Amino acid sequence: MSFGWTRQPATKFIGFLESGDRKILLLGRFNTKSREDNLFDLSGYNLIKEPGINNDFILPEMRSRFSEIRLGFEQLKIIGLETGDRFFETYGPGNLIEGMDRPYERFHDYELLLVIIQGIDPDKYLHIHKGTPFYFLAWLAFAIRDYEKAVFYMDSALSEDKRKSPTEQFSSWIQNPAGKFFCLNPKDHTARIITQQLKDILESQFTRFNTISNLPTLLNVDSWVGNFVHPMIKAEKFPFVTSIYSYLLEFKDRHQMLNLKPLLDGSTEPYTVHLFKGGLIFESLMKHYYESRAKKLSECLKNEDFKRDFSLKLVDTSANSLREILDKIIDNTAATSFNTTSKLRNTTGHKLVWDKVFNLPENYQKLFEQELNAIFFVIGKQIEKGLAI
């Protein structure tokens, strides 16, 4: 089922759903043709958070099965995991395995469905198994190219799978569909196409990196999943995995935007923020592996184990412009990637307006690849040392 769209000439107040300090205000009109089914045709609604917060959004006119959902959820008795699965199979809009059909509308309907049932009974919402809607939200977010939401909701689906099976071993629940996505396994699950796309992107970057890294242990999907993804998920350090995946996925979109409109003028915000994200991932990895108590990246870069691992003496962390950073990229060594990434972390982290280096898309690509090199060097060295966590 998918919520459909319709236009209604008039609205009337239907009522509130209350959840703690939050109210959902419903405005709509009765559908007289379906009165025997007690359905509503909503011409719009406002989600109002009280106190003191303005409307979050106002939707266009929409026909929904709200009262049917409300009644179904109110009467629902949670017996086991299958209770949630059956409920969301009944009321969720689903998706196409091959091709796309209104992915934004389907994404919106899934979020709306969750908003509605959360407002009806927050405690029941908390306990019902929500792996199915989170998985579909991730799949649909990928289709509309909102990659941060995609990996967030896929992580949420994985967390639901883990929560629903507290006695199961990691080797069991990681084989569920959300786990297969993070482990880059496109076999035997419905979101296999997006999983394959992510796997292809990562394999392409591994191939590029392995030709320049000179690390004795080459990065590949098997070593990445077995020595990085699995340990991070087991240790509940999901952000390391989700941030790298969204960072990789976002680059293609950003690069295409520059190809369509090279930035001779205009906003550099998408590229500056994306490069800042790469620098933040690098800093987080450095703190995780080398200096867990460090407050600044510069403290991590002085770590003796780090300098010994990469035969470094000093990493430069300051620059006056992005052009200066670009001009000092002389090779793809670990030293250059660490210098470049540290400077990008400190420049993009302080302001959005910088000199115009994004007039050439290859400049953005060069900076991105230097950051990714730094990330891969750190992870690759830990895999080589057998210290992935």
C-alpha cells in the first residue's frame, strides 16, 4: 500500500494525537465515499512540537489510511518479531526491486507511517520490531541520493536486528539484509542493487589506492569487511563505518555537480563541508587508533607509534588557502596525504568561504583522493598489524 495524493477543497479540524510534550495536529475532511470504512482523506497536516517550536512541515493534500492504521496499531498485540513484520508489510508502501517508482513518495510515506504510530502509542512504538521500515527507508533514501539518511536508516535496521535477537551470535544477525549491506554482500536480499553499487565504488577506490600505497597488505573487500567492518560493528562503533560509506557515496554526486556547473562563482558549501567530513573521519580514526585522550588532531600526529608506523617526522596542519594545499600535493605518499588532510581538516573546519579552487572538478577530486588515501593508510596499517579495533 502507498499513500496516494489527492486534492480536497476544504479542511476541518480532526483532532490531535498526543505523545508526551508533542502533538500531531490533523487537518482534513471525511471521505464520504468510504465512510463505512471510517477512512479519512487528509488535505494536509502540521506536525507541531510543543512548547515553543514552529511547525516542522506542512504536507500537500494527501489521502491516507490513517484511521485504519490507527485502529490497527491500537489493537495490535506484540507477540513476537513477526508482529512488527506483518504490520509493516500491511501498511508500508514497499519498493521495486528493479527500477524506481516514486521513491520520494514511498520514502515520505514510510516516515509518515512511523510518525503516526509513534504518536498513537510511544511505548508500543519503542517495542515493536521496526527493522522492515528502517531497511526500506535506507533503500529509498539511497534512490533519492540522500546518502547520510540511507546509511543512518540502514544502521537503524541493523540495530533493530541486533535488538530483536539478543541471544543470537554476531555471525547470525549480521547475515540479515541490513548486515549484508554493510558487509558489501549483494546476495539474497532485496536492496542488492544499492549494495552492489557501494561495493563497486569501494573496490574501485581500493584498486586506485593499492597502486600507490606501497603497503605490504593490499586492501580488498574481504580484508575490509573482516578486519574493519566486523570489528567496528561488534564494538558498537558504527559511525566509523557509516561515515566512510556516506563520504564515498557523496563524492560522485558532488563531482557531477561541479561538472555541470564549475564554480567560477557561487557557493562552495557542498564541497567544503564534504572535505571537512573527510578530515573529521581521519581525525576520529587517529584518536581511535593512536591517541584516545587527545583533544586535537595535532596531538595525535605527534604520537610516536603513528610516526614510527609511517616513518614520519612532522605533519604540517596549517595553510592559508585551499590553493596552497593543492599546490603542495606532489605525490600520493602517506606523508603527503596526512599533510593535505590535516590542513583540510583545519581550514574547512573554520569557515565556508575560501579561495576559488573548485573551478576545475579535478581539483576537488584531487583533494578528495588525498583525504581518502589518509583514511585508507590508517586503516590499512591497522589491518597489516592485526589491530583493526
